[in-house]
Amino acid sequence: MNRKEIAKVLDECGTLLELKGENPFRANAYHNASRAIQRLEGDLDDLLEQKKLGSVKGIGKTMVEKVEELVETGSLKFLEKLRGEVPSGLVEMLRINGFGPKRIHQAYKELGVDSVEKLKLAASDGRLAGMKGFGKKTAEKVLEGIAFLDESGRRVLYPVARELAERVMEALAGHPAIKRMTLCGSLRRGRATIKDIDLLVASDDSEPIMKQFVELPDVRQIVGHGSTKSSVVLDNGMACDLRVVADKHFPFAMHYFTGSKEHNVAMRARAQDYGLKLNEYELAGEKKNIACKEEEDIFAALDLDPIPPELREDTGEIAAAADKSLPKLLESGDLTGIFHCHTTASDGGATLEEMAAGAKAAGFGYLGLADHSQTAAYANGLSPERVREQQKKIDAFNAKSDGFRLFKGIESDILADGSLDYDEKTLESFDYVVASIHQPMNMSETEMTERICRAIRHPRCTMIGHLTGRLLLHRDGYPLDVETILREAAKHNTMIEINAHPWRLDLDWVNCKRAKALGVKVAINPDAHSVEGIDDTKYGVLTARRGWLEAGDVFNTLPVDEIAKRLRAGKDG
């Protein structure tokens, strides 16, 4: 197990202990150890070998033993025991926004609520509202959260599904009967949330492959087991389908099962215009069958440039492929640095120096810090005095740096009236300002839109952070007229962020495409609260690709000197 996986296990132990109603100090010990593992300095294996892990703050003797067990065996007996003791319905309730482990345990203990269905009934008939510390408003929020869950279905975030899919593919990869294998479906297209996993294999001997697939350790239930298609349910509840086709059919099946449905319909219509039929097995006419060794050959046969999977949503990609005007999509390697990252100065888990080292190790030439502003007291927001202290540290770092640069930034709350947090003198001390809404969120669409537009008009507002405020699979964004906001951003030369955190991906790809059309520059930022969080940048790149963005549409593809020059010039630069 790697460090990230170990931290995840320890955090799950803490959460399950909370759901059981165990001593809060015991649960917090696991959460603290999880955070400590995430921000470890040095190599974990070295610390274990040298018996120094126990000297790390937040990791006591018991936690050292748990980490050793995970490293040596890849599993933790204590976690398996906890999973057996906590009803699965309690874990599912954690997906309800604002309904945490302590409240779940209270509802379970006092009302016997052990499933989302029972919780919905208790919230509807008044029993939940009657509990100490709850009330009518809490019950209403719970019902809203359950309704959101019902609407979003059993979807999971892209990184969760991707990790699972890669684990399954890795387990199958060594099978001698497999000639080719690929991801398909919404995972290959890079959607933000995923309902199921689609895998495709080329082989002349499917039976042994299917047998290995249905017997994988991650499989909880076998739904179907055939020679050409098998379906299973994985441990996290996701459905996973495996299809096996002959190698000559592989390119056609790959295109068909990647989708989207709308893209496939449009492609079939294109084929018909050529007197051909296109399906998962062939591209053929009455008198000819066009052999395609690769997926690109299908597009070439229809006089189309190859269409990247991310664009296959029937939003103009076929016409663009026909007239050779498809965009040269952004690549991760195009990014020269990142903005909007947090440190221990506010609510981050790593120091300024650790975040800089992480960004440098990721291949970036600069990092823009943006801790929370003073109004965000819940996130240890910086007072003007603490801002000045941090800026002195940044100056000292840059004075000693060998070329890597830190930019002075802040994530300024957009206050209820649309003004930015801090006085003008403090705002002027930053290289850049990310303006974001955190609270209040219960304003009307007109009020919220004008609130953000006023922030956009402020001369010190460099970019708007996580525009809609959505949390995928947890809550919808607040009501906004995004078109009006994008037009205002274009007018005032204000950037809009693609917040790359997997819970946000905000702007979404649809609004990315609209921002591009209006000439609004985008910045791709991880909103990282740890060194590991810097890696989330890749999900922002994926969103940008789905939104047809090229390197020239993204601010942080510029060289560091040009970045510095434009930030100095402000909105007039």
C-alpha cells in the first residue's frame, strides 16, 4: 500500500468509530494519523525501517502498528472488524450533505435508523426533528440531501471509478489470451461522475478471461457470466461490464462502447451518407467491408480527423472533424504552474515550503499560494497582520530560490454585498486574488449573480474561484445566471477558475466551452490543501479538454516571466 492508500484506510477507521459512537478521542486519533501520513516528510518505508515513524506528531504506538500491518499485508484486520460492526446503511448516509457521523449515530441509537430509507421516513414523520439538537430545519435539509442522492443515483467521482477500473485492468493485464484491452464508456470520455465501468478486450479465447474477471478479489456479486459479456458488482457497489470481441472487431467496439449515445447516432448518420453502416462490429456497405485496425481508421474512412474521446458528446465535434477545425486540446504538460493552493497558514496540511517542493516535483515552475481570507474564521483565515507575515516568508523563499517562484495570493471571500474581504491596501499587496463564495449561499439567482459580477468588477479581482459552488454528488451549485457572469468577466478581463478538485470541477466543461467562445481566460487550479492535492490538477485538465480548451485559452500555460508581467499589469495587462 502506498501512503495515500494507508491514509485513506486510517481515515475510514476514524469515521467508522464515529458511526459506532466510540470515544471521540479514539476516532480523532485515526483522523489525525491519516493527516500526518499524508503530509509526511521523507519516505514512509525509511521511517518504518529506522523505527522513527512513532516520533512523527499524530502517530502513536498503536498507529505505527496499524501502518506496519498495512505495509506488510496490504490490509487491516481492525478495519475489517469495524466494517462488520457498522451497518452499511450508516455508511451510505455519509453521502448526505451536512449529515455527519455524530448525527448518524444519534439517529441510529435513538430511532433505530439504519438505512437511507428509514432516515427519510423519520425526517418526514417528525421523529428526526424531535430529537435533541435537530429540529425542523435539520429534517428539511436531510430530506433535500436524500432527494439529491436519489437524483444523482449510484454515481461515483471520476477518480474513484478510474482507480477501480485500473485495478481491474491491472489484474487482467497479464492474461496470455488478451491481445488488446481498453476502457470505454463515460470513463474514457472523462465525465465528472461515473455510474459504471465498461471494459473491452480483444481475444480469440474469452472463456478463461471471463472466469478470471468474475473471480477477482474486488468482485462482490456476479450479475452475469457469459462468453462475450460478463457483469459484476464491485466492492464499492459499482457495476463493471467486461466485453470480449475478436480483434478485427475491436476498433468498432471501442468506438461504439465509448459513446456517447448522441455521438454514435451522429456517426452512424455520417456513415449512411457514405452508403455505409457503422456498428460495434463493422463499417460496411452492400459491396464492401472496410477493415479498420485502429479506431482512427474509422474516422479516416469517413473523411474525419480523429475525434478525441473527451469531445464525443455531439456538440459539434463531427462537423469540426470534417472541416479540419478540431482544437489542439490542452495537455497536462502545457501547464507551467498552478494557483489557488492552501498551506498550514489557514486550513492546509502542508507548509509553504512543502507545497513549493511538491509543485516543483510535479514539474511546475511556480506556485500561487491562496490561503483563506479573514472572514473565513472556520478555515483559520488570515488577518492582515498574518498576511504580511506570510508575504515576508514568500519574499525570503523567492530570494533564496533557484528559479522556482512563489506568488502571493489569497482566496478572498466574496462578501454578501459583493465586496472583497480586506481593505484596499491589503488587497493591493497580493500578486493575485482568487475571489470565491463560501457563505451565505441562500440568496436568489439575481442577488447571487450581481454579487459575483460586483466582485468581477473590482480591479484587484484576478479570477473567480469555484464559480457555482457545487459539490459533486453532495449538492447542486447556488442559483446563478452563468451567461451574465461570463460576459461580465470578458468585459473586465477577469479570469474564471477551473477548480480541479474532484468534488468541484467547477467550471464544468459546458461552461468552459462558453467561456472560450466569449474570450474569457481560464486558470486551472487544484485548490490543494496538501501536497498530494496538487495531483488533482490533472482532473482540471480533463475538464478543460472536454470543454474544447487549448493551451492558449488557459492562463497558467504561459512562462513564469510572462505570468509575473501580466499579474503586475493587472486587468489592464
